[in-house]
Amino acid sequence: NSIDAAFAVFAIGITPTQEATRTTKAAVEYVQHRLAMWATGTCYANFAERRKAGAALFGAQTYGRLTEVKAAYDLDDIIRANHPVPPAH
């Protein structure tokens, strides 16, 4: 996986309490909102802490191929990862 952009951002925070969790989530969303105009529509998989669209993680062509492979070899969903790939229909 590579980064197809001039820069990457990964925002984090320490969340020992529910209040800190809410504050951190709000701050991360603020950063994402403020940087949205420069977003490429892709996401570096190692930075994806929340669910993302498969095409954003792998690129549309690669994700399409992954779903085809999943349909051909893993219909029972035995092979799993942090970013699931469903079988093609």
C-alpha cells in the first residue's frame, strides 16, 4: 500500500475517560473537516481506525479484484482482516 498524496495525517488522542473520548473524537473530526479540501478520497490502510470504503483503502480496481478472489476462493469468509472484503456477487 502506498500514499498517493503529498502528505498524510493521522490524528490521535489519549482517552482515559468518556469525556476525553468525546473531546478527542470531536478534535479528530475537526481536523478531518478542516483538511477535507485536500483529501484524495483514498486512505492509507494502516491509518484507517474506522470503517472505510474498500475502494478508498485499496483503489477501485484492486478492491474489485479482491472481491472476485474472495468469491472464488473464500465464500465462507474464513480469511478475515481488519478491513473486511466481501465476496463479489
